Amino acid sequence: MTKKKTVLFGLMACLTGLSQAQDIIKSRNYPQNYFVRPMDIAPQASGSFGELRATHFHGGDDYRTQQRINIPVHAAAEGFVSRVRVQIGGGGNYVYIDHPNGYTSVYMHLESFNSELAKIVKDEQYKQKRFDVDVFLKPDQVLVRKGEFIANSGNTGGSAGPHLHFEIRDTKAQLPLNPQLFGLLFPDGVKPIIRGITVYDLGAEIFDENTPRRHQTIKSIGSGNYSLASSAPISVNGTFGLGINTVDKRGGISFTYGVYSIELFLDNKNISTVLFEAIPFDQTRAIQSYIDYPYLKKSGVRVQKSFKDPNNPISIYKNLDNLGRIELKDNEVHEIKYVVKDVQGNRSELNFRVQNNPSLSISRQVATGLKVFHYADENKYEAENARVYMPKNILYNDLYFNYSQGAKPSRGYSAMQYIHNSYTPVFGYYKLMIKPDYTLPENLYDKALIVSADGGAQGGKYEDGWVVANVREFGGFYVAVDTIAPTIVARNLIDGKNVGGQRSIDFTISDNLSGIDTFDAYIDGKWALMKYDPKTRHIWHDFEPNLAPGRHDFKLEVKDNKGNLKTYEASFTR
């Protein structure tokens, strides 16, 4: 197929999708034809807005870049660069553009900036003497035209492969919106896929890992229609909820994407509508309450609940009757319908029946705990060797809190402290205090920290006989120490080397536990910018054009989060 035909086909597909998009739910009107795509390549997505991630909903669209970096990125509309950022992890290199129509476009994981922005960033890095900087610009400082080159695509930050993460936000609220609602559509004629549903026998109990779950087998009957494998009604008894396992697909691409809307109907009455139109940043961690988190931890499968925990702040529920909890008042057969759509209006539907059966026996494990934590209250638990202090509203539901103590890990300075269990998600941070045992010597107090059962450092510091950290998960924790300095391995430098043929000097750095805190380099005693990619542990300095010929002294200092310092020194000529 010729390039001209390929572009024409993509345009026709997008126009088709645009006409279908009129059949979706929206809370506002979005300007069409105002924004253009940020790259001049055929649009393909590797991720979509609202897609389910481990700790957040995806806040934009990911554009594939043909597995390459350095594809030119252009301003999606006229405006001014309001912010430019370099982040270690996360979005890597960012550009933010404020537009006169009240929206902001954001571009992440960039390899490099255009010359004007690159100078602004570098000047700030040398001013602050740090690699990661966040620069806010004045409205008249850097103006851009629609389609103007602003950066090159890359793979910086927390990116798992080369791509461009693109967002459109409401400028005033800094609220991420679904970019495809602005007409920036990806070719898509494929209906969402419904993989399964789950019946939750909720009763009057708190939803948790012990809630009875009945996973239903479904089958496709063609044209986006699904049914249960069995034609018999599902028997229920008492209050129940429903969840769905569903994803979106696009033709000829192996990726799966997030859907746009999920509607649940009981006898044609809407019980629950979930809409991925906008997701506030301060709510995105609530994905762990939106999905069936205990089942995800046990199975790796994401079931999206059509009922809501009482203290889940997420605003993606656009309609919710009785928190999505259903109770049948008669013994008649009732019709249930799920309607799932992608952002272009491609629709899939699952129909099945439910019936109240008073004789249905549902086995529920009786919930027990050492103490009941109410989500609307401040909560605390104090034991001999562990203390927990929780502010209000960081639990999604009331909790039968449990605590126990296990064996001492081989490199621990306390017994393992089991703070409830890992099946219960936590929205915010709480204070965890663990008392180290007698084996922790005073000279290591400042090296002590809290470590989770899987070996992940949670940070913390020694205070009045306790090691204290702010954490936002439950599970096993213990006290350890970090006395080992980071490692530095030179990749292309040895003492006395002539580096005249090199553009940079490169190193690999790593830390055994608490993590890298700072890194600083000096050439002839003057601070020198080091760039850092934590994914590859690669750190490097690009030689400045004004570096004088001759011999130079180089020093690199890397410090971890417990103050352990490693220094590398060498001389070079250039």
C-alpha cells in the first residue's frame, strides 16, 4: 500500500470514529479541529487515557514512535510554553504548553528539547546545581505556533519503551481530560472485549479479601454481543454487587487499552455508570479501590467493580444507585445488561439474568480483628514493638484491623511486623513506628530504616527508640540498616585517559537498599551537569563546548538516602 493510500485510510478510519463518538457520554463539549497530532507519523497508540495501571489511572494517550527516539514533536496548537521539566523517573523530560482556549497540552518522555528550551533548562540546572529541575515560564517568554517543533520524542523517565505520552488538561483545574475527545482519534473499528464478570455476595459485610466471589464464564455470540455460558439465571440471596473484566482493542495491534465507559443496568434502570472522561490527579491512586484489589493481588486479573467502597473519592462514577449495591425484593427473574464502549462509540453488550433465591446458602468467613478502624476517624494501634497512626480518610472502607509479629529476618534489627495484610489498599500515608531490638548499636541509629517484606525500602529515621516512616501500604515490615555506599562503575573513563574522541564520559551507578539520593560531578572543582537514567542506572556528562584543551580533574560523588557516600576521581586530557 502506498504512503498516500495509507494516510487516506487512516483519515477515513478517524472520520468514521469521529462520527461514532457522538454516541458516547460527555459532560462538556470539546473543541474539534483545534489541536493537531503532536507528531507527523501515522497515529498508533500503545496506551490510552484511563487505562488501568498498578497505582494510577493512565492520564493521557501514549503515541507509538516506531520503537525509535528522536521523532520530532510539535506543538498541538498555538500558545506559550508555561513549564518545562526534567524528572528522574516519572515523565522524564516534559514540555507544557498553555493555549488561549483554556487547555494545556503536555508532552512527556522526551529525549531532548528544542534549542530555546534546552538553554532554559540547562541554565536552570547549573543555577540549582542539579539534574532534575522544574521551570515555570512567563506567558510572553516562549511563544509557539501550532505545529512548531518543540522537542524530540524519547524514552526518558519511567518509560518502558520509546513513545510519546501526550495529555490535554483543563488549564485552570489542571485536570487531565481524554485527548481523543478533542478529535485526536486513533484508527479504531474494534469493539471492546468482555472477558468475564464476577458476582460479589456482599451481604451486610465490609468488602475485603474474604467477600465471596463467583466468577462467571461468558461467551461471545458475535457483533460485540456476549452472554453467560449458561442460560440459567444467576441465583443471589441478599445484597450483591457486580464487576467486569473488560479491555479495548484496535485492529492489527496486539496492545490492549482501557475502555471509555461501563454502564450497568437492572431491568433497564441504570445502576452504575463509569466514565473515563477526566481523572483528577489527587484521585488517581483510588484505582486500587475501584478494582477488586484483593483479587488482583491473588490472581493478577483486574476486575472493575460496578459498586463503590464508601470512602473511595474517585469521580469516574457518573451515576451510582445505592453505591452500586443491588438487592432484589422479589423472587422474579430480572434482566442485567452491561454496555461497554470505547471513546469512539464502538459498543459491546453482555446480557444475563439474576433471580433471588432465599434458600441459596452463601458461606462467608466471619470478619475478625484486634480493632475496628473507621475510615472517617483517626485510627491508631499500639503494640509493644509496632505502632500505627492513621489520619482520617485514608482507608476506603471500615477495617477489622489485625496485627501480628513474625520471625526476625536474617539482616533485620527487629522481628517482622505484620501490619494488617497486603490485600487491603490504602489511599494515603500513615505513620508506622517499629522498635528495633537490642542488636541495633547506637552508631547505626542514623542508618536505620524500615524495609517491607519483599525487600523494598520504605525510608524512615530513628527517633526516641523507634524507627519511624510514612508508608501507604499494609503488609510485613522490619528494621534494617544501610551502611553500604552506592557503587560507581566507569564505562569509558580511566585515570589519565585522552578523551578527545569522546562526546561524553559515562558511568553506571547503583545502591543496595535505600536508593540514590544525590549525585554531583566536578571538573576542575566546578560543578558539572550529569544526566541520569534510573532505568538503566546510566549517568553521563556531555562535554561542554567551552571546555579548554589540556588536562582536567574529574570527581563524581554519589550519595544514598542514608548518607552513605561514594566518590570516583580521575584525570583526563582533551
